[in-house]
Amino acid sequence: MKKLLMFAAVALLGAVVYAQENESTGGYSNGDVFISGAASYVSESIDDISENGFSIMPRLGFFVSDDIALGAEVGYGFVQTKFDG
């Protein structure tokens, strides 16, 4: 079940870029800015051990030409594990 939820989250947050060889009016061009990222949450309990955590990774960049983008990504994650017993 957790794998299914993770797959659904990745599918909803992920994006696919499709490049075409012919000239089109859509897509990214020189000077365009993009913002994207990822976020996750985990909560698991097995016997006397429980684990909770999250992570967030924002990404920002811009296109220096029609085909090349420069950007940066920063990430933060936190996991807490508790042993009951």
C-alpha cells in the first residue's frame, strides 16, 4: 500500500518534458524561469519501533538558451525513530 501511495505521489508531482524536432510555439525558451520540487512524508510502525519523517526539495532555474537550463536544488529531510519498550 505504501509503495502504491509513493508511486501516486511521484506521478502527481513529477513532470515529463517531451522534446520535438519541429518548430513549435510551446515549450521553454531563453529567459524562461521554472520552479519545481518534491516533498515526501513517511510514517511507519513495526512492533515496538515507530518512524516518522518528511523531506522537501525545492528547485529553481532558468533557461540560458532554448535547450539548456541552469538551476539549483536545496533539500531538507527529517526522520524520527522511537523505540517503545
